[in-house]
Amino acid sequence: MYWGIVGGLGALICYLLYLSIGSITGLIKTQLSKKKDAVKENSDEPQSFGERKNFPTNVDSDVSQERGDANQVPDTNTVINQNPISEKKYCRYCGKQIPVDSIYCSYCGRKLKESLPDEKDKSLTGASLLTRIKGIFNSFAGAPKKVKIPKMSNEKRTKMRNIIKKIGKVLLVTAIIGVIVLGCIGGYSYYYDEYLPKERLNGACAEIINNLHSRNEAQRIKISKKILLSNANWGYKDVDDSRISSEMRPYRSEALKNIENTAYKGDASVQYLLGEIYIGTREYKFKSGDTKFYEPLYVIDPDTAKAIYWWNEAAKRNYTPAFNNMGLAYKYGVSVPQNWTKAIEFLKTGAEKGDANAQVNYGILYRDGVRVKSGSHKEIKRQFGYSWEGEKIKQYYDTDLAETVIISRIDVNDYKWLIPENIEEAKKWWRMAAAQGNQKAKELLQKVYE
């Protein structure tokens, strides 16, 4: 919708500019055509008596002498008929009017081409504004004579002023419309790209902060957990989750404090959650070839000792998921000494309570078996010496032929099976976990049956 409005306004501006240019061009063409018509009409009319040049002074002198009246004034009609007014043409260089039969221009002094009689009207009507400008420019370049600019009549001056006013009005209206349109586009862009998103973000952050300080403890824990998540889904429409998380950074310490206070009160689920936060839980993102990549789920620096402490507290309150985590901690010795007996105990309890992860890990114990050291005993070991025969070594297994016999006692470790290898028992627990939708249990069963 936004780009549609911008495109429509741009098209409107282009159309208005097109109309303005068309109006200006039409006015100029109209004035030029009127000027040409006026020039043509003036060329067809004879010049007034006062504008005639080279008026003959010796007209009818022979007649006067014959009559003996030297002071007799000649008849005007007779003079006009005998010497018609010479026609004018424009100089092709400077644009001035000169007699049509002139070879050189009396203004710029340049030689003119001889024109045919039928080209007389063309020389008059073809003297366009561009031709006159060229003539003036050539007069500057060719002869150092001063160019006389013809005076403009009042009528022409009035017409020119009207044209300029119309052009100015069109340009002013176009400029005003352009400014209004651009202002509308800028205001629309600022409102939808800057103001409205910022208002939505501020409203979402204000609601989150209110929930963080809510009297409802469950609501506080829910909001605190989201603030500590690296990629939280806040669920606000038209507001970017990453921008909300960025705005909530100053409240992370307060969110962690809320969760710890509730954990100290004895809430097992919150204690388990706090352990997940401190252990540095990582979530699966993508796989490239045989390598899987995981990213931190929470923004708190890992502290495994605190994580094991809170999981153990949750297990004391019989929170089922905590048994699996404690069993793995004792199995691998994470922040606690490795202890297979406690690991089996925690995993078995979690599996019997129905935790799918504990069932998977307890089944793995039956697949591999668990054998631990139960003690040691002394064994006698005999070592026989060797006799040399040249460069070869000869070993004697008969004690009578041996040169030396060494008897020593060594310690040998004793082992016992805490969980014997039993694939059927493993599949039983995996099937229980697969029935709950555990993907790892399904993969283990598929490998077994292959």
C-alpha cells in the first residue's frame, strides 16, 4: 500500500509537470506565430511617406525647365508612380532591415548572398527569433559595431508580461503541488517507518515492565524467563522481537533475581528452571554435513556448580526432570565426583517416574552394561631369564634350564557388574520413551533393528 501511494503521487507530479511544459510551449509557439503573421502583414503594406528614404529631389526637372518655372513643386502622385518605395529585407547576420537590392549590410558590413525575387517573402517571414539571435551574435564576432536593440511597443510589452505571469503562475502552482506531495510522502514515511513502530515498541516494553513488577508470581517468572532468553518470542504483532529483547537488556539482572527469590521459596519447577539457566543450555540450530551447531538458549554465563545445586534441590522435591539431569551429572562427573551408583539410582528413579529422557539414558546403560571396580587381589607372576647363543636370544621355558627365575606379586583389579549387558531391557525402556514422542529413542530403536 505504501509504495502504491508513493507511485501514484509520483505519477501525479510527472503529469502536472507535463501539463506545465505543454502550456509554456504552447504559449511560446502562439506568440511566435503571431509575430510572424505581423511581420508578413507589415511587409505587404507600403511604407508611409515619412519613412521613405532617398526621396528624389530632381524629379520632373526637365519639365520645369521647359516651362521656365524652376521653383515649381513636383506632384506627389507623379513622384510615387515614377519611384516606387524600395522594399526591405533582413540581414542574415545581424537581423537589421536593409534595402532588398543591397549587396552589403549597412549595419554589420557583411556581404549578402543574392536572393531570387521569389525568396523575398521568405527572408521576411523566416526571420525567427533564433535567426535574429544568431545575427546579433555574428555582429559581435564580425564587426565592432554597436548593436541596437529595437524598442518594444507597449502592446508587445503587455503581451510579454502576460505570458511571463502565466508561466510564473503555472510554475508556482506546480512547485506548491510538488512541495505538498513531497511533504505528504515524507510525513507518511515518517509516520509508518519511524513514529508508529516506535510507539508500538514503547507500548510493548511498558506492558512487559508492568508484568515484570506484577504481584502475580507466575506472571513475573514467565516474563523473567523471556527476558533471559537469547531469542525470545514475545508475540507482539508488528513489533520486532529482537528490538524488544534489546530494550529489555537493563532488566536482566532484575529478572534473574526474581527467579532466584522464587527458587529459594522452594518451588521445584523454578529450581529446575534456574538450573537450566546456569548450566548454559544450548539449542539446536542447523546441521552442516556431519556437524551440528547449537546456540546458547539463555544470556547468563554458565555456572555448572549452581546448576547442579538447584537440580539437586528440585530432585529432593521429586521434580521428575531433575532426576535425569542429576543422573547424567554423576555419570560424567560434572561439578560432582563421578559415581556410577548414584547415576544409576537417579536415572532409574526418573525412568520409573515416566521421564522420557531418563528412560532413554537408562536404556543406554543396559545396552553398554555398567561394570565398576570392586577391589583388587595379589597374583604371583614368574619371569624367566634368557641364555645367549652368539647373537641370538634363547628363551627357556623349562625352569631347570633357565639361568634365572624371578617371582613377583602384582595387584589385579576386581570388577563387578552393576548393570549387565541386556539389549532387550534397553529396548523396553526405549519403547516407553518413543511412545512419548522422544526422537532419540526412535533413532536408537531403528539402529538396533537394522
